Amino acid sequence: MMFNHIYRVVLVCTAGLAIFTNASFPTVQAKLVLSNPLTLDETTLGVRPNRRLRTGKSGSAFEERTITGLSKIQNWLTKKRENKQLRDWLRAGQTPDDILNLLKVDDEFETFLKGPHYNLLSKFITKYNNHVTIKDPKKLVTMLGLLVKTYGDEAVAKTLEVAKRDPSVEQLAMRIQGDLFVGWAGNKFSTGVVYNRLKVGDERGKDLFATPAFNAWVNFDDMMNHYLPERAENILNQLLTTFDEIPLAKAIELASKDKGANAIVTQLQHPLFEKWVRDGQTTETLGKRLKFDRYTWEVDPSMDILSEYGKFYRQKVLLLLKKIQNLRSAD
């Protein structure tokens, strides 16, 4: 027992000293490069990975308690080092723009969002606003405003759409995207404006419904027009401004069978069929327009579209005949 106690004290002190030795940042300058976050592993402790401190249950429990204690020390020292760095940046007159340029690993927003420095920048912005905006409220900085200014709202919106699929940053991405959409709405952006802003029309029709541009756009549209009865028809009409009917019809048919596709996609076929009926499109004329294209489409859905439209068309014809009969009966 005495040995365990002495060994534990020595081990904790040694590890704490090792961490503390590297716990300070270099002098804050405009070209400062951050060191990597502190890690506590076998190399830090001077212990080989295949070496055991003790055998038996009591030894394992002792090791677990020791590692837990070391982890707390590491977290405390890291937090202390971080707070000191934030204070140093403020004293040096650094702005959030300066720190973003300092911290970002490269020019990709996705890399920065998923990296370790996003939270550090967020904390600095909070301290900066508390320190600076008291004297000059016009200098208030928001994380979203800083990101949009640096990367552009198109890149931010698309990257956030992709990031939402990553459980580690899903909630963060959803929150930032929500703030972005509210900002667009506040600036009176229509869904048509956002469609062009995200360059949805530049995407390939075949892969359209899997692209971040399309999904970001329909998510904004959902926020603006969720309860609008003609929402699906409006989305279809917007898509038809940049995509041809037949390739779009094939993309809709294939995406409707994809469980990962946005729910609105399954609602686009109905207004498209309605348009074809109004245009006088029969199954015969549609069959000539569809054509099989195995070069573009790995699985060409033309026959499925023709079959579905045939059912829809016959139902419309029967309803029309019934209306005519009712009118004649009324006479």
C-alpha cells in the first residue's frame, strides 16, 4: 500500500511536470503558429506500450485511478494554457479576423469546422465582444458573419450540408446553417435568389438530388414554405428553369427510390405528370421522348416512368369522362 501511494504521487508529479513544461504558448505575434494540443500517452510518460505497471485486479484498478487523475490534470493545464492565450491575443490587439487567419489549417471551411481550433476561435470571439464592444458596439463580431466573409455563403452553406452527415459536428452544423438561413430570410432572399446563389442549376441533372447545393436549397425552402400547398410544384418549376424535363424526370424517378434522398423529391413527380397532361402528353408521345440512354444512366428508368405515367394518365382520362357524363346527365 505504501509503495502504491508513493508510486502514484511520483507518477502524477512527473506527468504534471512534463505537461507544464510545454504548457505555455510562444509570444503572441501576427505570424504565430499554434503547437498541437497536449496529449498524454505512453511516450509522454516514458512507458513502453507493452509494459504493465502491475498484474492482478488491484494493479489494474490502481492504474485506472492514476490515468483518470492524470487526465484531469491534463484538462486543467490545457484549459489554463488556452485562457492565457486568449488573454494574450486580446492584449496584443488581435481581432477575430486575425485569429481566424492564424488558426485555419488551410483554405477549406470543412477542415476548419471539423478541426480543433473552431472552439478556440468561438471562445476568443466571446471574449473579444465582451472586451471591445463595451467601448464600441459597432465592432461586434459574430462567428457566422466572420465565416461568411472569409469563405462566402455558398461555400459555407454547402459545407454545412455535408457536415450534417458527420455525427461529430452534426448539431454544430445544423445550428450554424439555421443561423445562415435566418440571415438570408432577414435579407429578404427568395427561394429563387438562393437557388441562383447556391448555383443549383450548375449541377449535373443525373446526380442533382444528392448534391449539397440542392439539399441546402430545399432545406431553406422548407423553412420558408413548409406549409405552402403548392410547394412541390414551385420547386419543380424552379428546377425546370435550368434542367430539361426528360433528364429531370429520370433523376426524380431514381431518387424517389433512394431512402437517403430528401423527402420533397418523392413529391415532384406528381406536378410533373400534371404538367404533361396539361401539355397534351400521351403515353405514346412520352415514350418517344424518353428514349433509353445506358451511357448516361446506369439503370435507365424510362420504362418505370412510362408505366407510372400511363396509370396517372388513364386515371385523369377516366375522371374527365366522368365529369362529361355528369354534365350531360345534369342537362
